Amino acid sequence: MVPVEGTFPRNRKGIFPQVDYGLCVFCGFCVDACSFNALYMSQEYELSTYNRLQLIYEPRLLATPPSASGHSHFIVTKNDAYHQEKSGTSSRT
């Protein structure tokens, strides 16, 4: 959790999560534990970089959903997030 500058009516302290993917093992426990459904697993897996600091995703980076590649588009609902193929099949993670 890190402080973010600005005013947020639902978060008076202005503290939001930050993820260090250099330490993450992609177990998904944070997704299960999040009571606000703000976190979700995606099929985004290419995180390679030469600078370890670029693996730290601050709240503003986490707020942007990943772009779906290929023949699918990203669906975000109230309780779920998943990729859906153009043919109608879905790939939930």
C-alpha cells in the first residue's frame, strides 16, 4: 500500500495497492483475498525487462486494464474479468 496524491472521495487517506512483479509468484491469493474485486488475473504474461524497477506497478499503472491481443477482447464485469474470443468462447482466469 502506497500513498497517492489527489483527493479520492471513497478513499480519504489516498492509499492504494502497489504490486512488485519481481516478487510475485502469480499464485492468485491476492485476487481471492480482495474484497472489492479490484484485482483479477489476466493472460498478460510478458513482463521481461532489463530494469527491475520497471516490474513495480504503481496504482496508476494497475488502474489501466491490459490490452487483449489476438482475436479476443477484454471483458470487465462487476464481479469478474476475462478474455472473450470473437467466436463467443471465453477464457476466464
